Amino acid sequence: MDMPNARFLNRHRFSLWELVPLIVAIGCFYLFPGYLTLGAAVLVMAIFAVSLDLVIGYAGIVTLGHSVFFGVGAYGAAKLSMAGIDAPIAAALIAGAMAAVLAVLTGPFVLRLKHLPLIMVTVAIAAIAHEAANKMSWLTGGHDGLPNLTFEPVLGLFKWSIWGTTSYLYVLAWLVLLVIVSRIVVSSSFGMALQGIRQNELRMRVMGAPVLKQQVIIYTYSAFLAGIAGALYAQTNNFVSLETLTVDLGVFALAMIVLGGLGRIYGAIIGAAVYMIVQYLAQQWDPYFWMLAIGVLLVLVVRFGKGGLLGIAEKAWLRVRPARPAYDPATSEKLEPGE
Amino acid sequence: MTYMLEARDLHKYFGALHVTNGVNLKLAPGARHALIGPNGAGKTTLVGQLSGVIAPTSGQVFIGGEDVTRLAPAKRTRTGLVRTFQISNLFTDMTVLENVYLAVSQNRRMGVNPFRAAGRDKGSIDRAMDLIRKVRLEPHADRLVSELAYGQQRLIEIAIALALDPKILLLDEPAAGIPTGELDLLLRVIEELDPSLALLIIEHDMELVRRVATDVTVLVHGTVLIDGPLRDVMSSDEVKRVYLGGGEVEAQNA
Ligand SMILES: Nc1ncnc2c1ncn2[C@@H]1O[C@H](COP(=O)(O)OP(=O)(O)OP(=O)(O)O)[C@@H](O)[C@H]1O
Ligand SMILES: [Mg+2]
């Protein structure tokens, strides 16, 4: 049991703790003005990690092919900009929608698979997508990628700067918005059903749950987020390359969510931040060292806290203050009677 | 007449093992039907085929006269065919309330609504609490299922089954693991079922069978040894011979 007293029915309740990551992010904006480009990259990966956590951590769909949706979003935004659609918010939404369409078309087939076959097939699809993009250089620019992309100022007001000021705040705003929406999704009846499927799929089926439909919905929403993350990557780097389609991306994101704690939106964010920062620092020291550093960190976290970094923190906190029950007879009397 | 549930000449092989051998079974509206037989007779496998989690090798299953042999378990549940599991099959990482809530919300087709907070779904939560109260687990509503005693977990199975508004209810050894003191509770729950519901109950406890069932099917080695009204079956020499041979039922009955 990685989270004693888990209270699925309490998930919708907003807690002041949730402001902490936001405060930290805004604090970093003022404290490290020289690192805002790195910061924007961290936030982009945080969105991607949240997207992956929704399918793996919540729904139990273990895919290693999520880079496809990131890549579609990145190339989608690049192509949109080249076609003159360079209002960043609109372009990101369209790019996310492209990834979502791909997910809704492929999901009903891919998601029939489980466990190892699912992992193998999604890896294969991601590898094929990467290679296909490489071959179709007329579309993707091949190895050279698509450089010198330009986007309008955000909302027509905030110009992009080389310091990454606009990028950082722009991506942060997206992250906040997408976390709020994702929070609603995971604490809904639908979100609970997903967690039911992860824990005991047969039981959900025998309860009459339309499991495949539920999985396709979350897969599509998750792809939408991944596509937006890809688009933000393109917009903050003014550049896309085959990097955005490598299988590694999906693997790194998996490492991030395991590090931060599976099935916890904020775990994905913390995992992405810690991963990217450790990677950055280790690379400064020795370019070949960072994989080892991340590896050791992962092993330690998985060994000592099954719920990742956030799980460790939660466990410590619950010792101090136990959770409140979802069903409180005292307050339930005051509410309107059930249907 | 159209039966609520009908199995026609079901066969199931597990490799060379012929576990279901030409079983016919009919449940009319309001049926209170017991399925008994020694361990390994194929009772659970039969329920698996009726509920759709096991595909029969041959034969057909009908719900309300419609052939559902190829219908997925979820769709059968949505027609009102509900089963419980012989071995508790729950969401161990969730609380009692959350387990029952999941059943209620699936039954209300809320499982695809991504915008309605589960915790604000008072209607479903209250319904889940009513069912939990019914099986007297209210003090444990907020405890993780994995912390509960086995017998209590069995009662959650019952609450979940009721949450799905069954029209046909298949109970696989509901009393197994439930402490003797709680058997009255189980009996009362069964007595309070909608009279038009069709019930199939697998049970080793003959006392319970006598009190609940009006009809009995005896399954031995995958074949129906005898079926008919409770009184006839219980007094049949064949049944006595099988059970005296097995010893199982008499021992539990004593
Ligand atoms: N998935 C399976 N694969 C192979 N053999 C199986 C499988 N499931 C059940 N069996 C075998 O089929 C036979 C019937 O099993 P089943 O569980 O249906 O019996 P039962 O009547 O429910 O017994 P009990 O009273 O012990 O619950 C047993 O011999 C069992 O070992
Ligand atoms: Mg059995």
C-alpha cells in the first residue's frame, strides 16, 4: 500500500498545499532570471509528464509510445506557424487537437492490448513514427528539423524575449490551466472508474463499466495534453527536430512520474522538475554522468518510497495529521437528499 | 414463457477437462434457485459462463429470450445480470464506501462523466451508504477494504451486487467466510430482494439452501445430476448418495 488512507472521494477538495508548486514556480521566476529558458523546458516536460501520468498512473495503461503525441503537437505547431497560423494559444490548441484525433483513431485498437504486448506495440509505433518522420523530410525537415519558427506575441501583447521571460510565464499559465482541468477529470466519477480499472479491470467490467470507452476517453485527453506540450516546445524553442519524436522522450517521462509518484498529478510535476534539474546539474559537471545520477535517484526513491517523492512526503504528513473521512454523517444531513 | 436466464446445453473444456457437460438451466421471474454440488463440480465455471467472463466451448446463454452467448460481461451486467465472486474480488486500495460507490456510479452510467466530481455526487454516495448500512458495515465505510476481515469483504460483495440493481442475481457461495452470527443478515438481505428478481445461489450450507431456495439443481462432475423442487431433490436417493459420499454438505449441516 503506497498511500494509506487514500480517499478517492476527497480528491475534488482543493487544498492550500496545491498552491505550493505555483508559489515555488513564481519564486523561481524572480530568483533565477538567468535560467528561465531551462525553467520553460522543465514546465513543458511537466505538462508532458502529467499527460503520461493520466494514462499510466491513473488508468493503468502502460504505454511507452507517448512521444508520438508530443511529436505530433510539436510538428503540428511548427507547420501551423509556417502556414501563417502563428497565434501561439490557438496554434497550441489546434496542435493538441491533432494529437487527440490521432489518439481517438488509434486508441480503440491499441488499448485492446494489455501489459507487455501493449508496451511492445506502443514502443514499436513510436519507433516507426520517428523513422517515418526522418524519411519524410519534405514534411518534417528530416535531420535538420524545422528551424526559425516564429510566433506572434502571446495574446498579441507579450513579446517573446531571448531571456525566456514570456516563455516561462506562458508555459506556466498552460500548466496551471491544464492541471486544474486534469484535477477535475481525475476526481470525477469517470476518474474514479479509471482507477478502478487500474486496480481490478475484471471487477469493473462485471460492474457494467464500458472499460474500453473509458480508456479511449482518457487516452485522447492525455494525447491532447501531450500535443499541447509538444506545441509549447516548438513555440518556446522556435525549432522542432526529430528529438521531439524519439522513443526516449516517453521513457524519460515515465522515469519522471515514477520519481515523483505515480497517479498523482503533482507527483508528475515534481518528478519532471527534479529529473530535469538533476540532469542539468549533472551534465554541467560531467556530460556522461547524468544518466547515472538519475538512475541512482530512481533506484533510491523506488526502494524507499513506493509512492515516489510525493508519496514519501504524503506519508510523512499523514503521520502528523490524518486524512478526513469522505463520508461525514454530520455534514451529509444538511445537504439535499439523494435522487 | 420466456425465462429471465436460460442456459442451453453448455459445454466447457479446460484442456481435456470437461468441466461443464451439457448443462441446461432455466430461471423464471421470481426464481429462488440453488445450485449445489461437491467441490470441483463446475459451479463457479457455470456462473462464469452465465456472466460472460468465461466463454463456453459450445451451447448458448439467453437473457430474457435473447441469445447473449457472445455478449461481453459489461453488457450483460447492463441488462441486469449481476454476479458475485466466490473469492472476494474488490478494489483493495479503496475504502468500503469507494468500492460500493464505484458500483453505484457505473450503474447510473456516470463512469464516463469526466466533469462531475465523485465526491459531490451526493445521490450516489448516499445510495452507497444505504447499501453499506444494509450489510451493517457503516462503521467501516471509510476503511480500506484490505484492512477488513474476510467475512466483511464478502458483505461488500453483496452490497456491490445490490448496487447494480440486479434483475437476475448469481451469488457464488455468499455465506462462505461469513461468521455464523452474520448469516441472519445475509438471509435477511436475500429475503428483502425484489420478489420478481431471479436468484441463483451456489451454496454448500444446506440449512441456508433450505431456507432460501424453492428449486435446486445438483451438479456433479459438470453434469446436472438432478433438478427440481427443493423437497423432491433433497429427498432423492441420488443426492443423498452423492452427499454422503462427499461428506461435505452433511458435515457443514451438522
Ligand atoms: N481456468 C481454469 N483452468 C483449468 N481448470 C479450471 C479452471 N477453472 C476451474 N478449473 C477446474 O474446473 C473444475 C471445476 O471448478 P469450479 O471452480 O467451477 O468448481 P466449483 O463447483 O465452483 O467448486 P467449489 O465448490 O470448490 O467452488 C475444477 O476441477 C477446477 O480445478
Ligand atoms: Mg466455486
